[in-house]
Amino acid sequence: MGLADYRESEVYSDLEKLVLDYTVALTRTPAEVPDALVEDLREHISEEALVELSASIAWKNFRARFNRGFDIEAQGFSQGACCPLPEGPRQV
């Protein structure tokens, strides 16, 4: 099982699964994050860490969408060293 099946995987901790759920929710269009998910995250990480996590996810989304808007393709610098996106939309 890999990233696409992270919810069912025993490889990821409960916190890692929450972070992935949050990442998927923020990456969707429209970005809708359930209040319960944010509260679950706050039980595990500080407010400062939540801000940093949110900023990191938003920055990655900005870069991906900016590049897509200008048809900027991968240049091969990270070939074989990147994480695949989860398969299909998932409900959190």
C-alpha cells in the first residue's frame, strides 16, 4: 500500500493520516476543510505548526497552479524522487 491508500495503510501514523487528509482538503477545488478535521489536528500540533503546515500546502498549490497556467512542464530534476498524488477524489 502506498500513498494512494494512505487511509488504510499501517505505514502512516494517525497524525500523518490527518495531515494527508488536511492536504487533500486544502488542495481540492473548492478548498473545503471540515472544522472537525482542524480540531483533530489541533489536538496533535500547535497553532504555530498548523499555520506553517497550511502555508506549506498553500505554497505548493500556488506553484503547481501557476506552472499549469503557463504550461510549465517538469524539467526532470526530480525524476523518480517525487510523491504521486492520491488516486481520485476522496471524501474526508
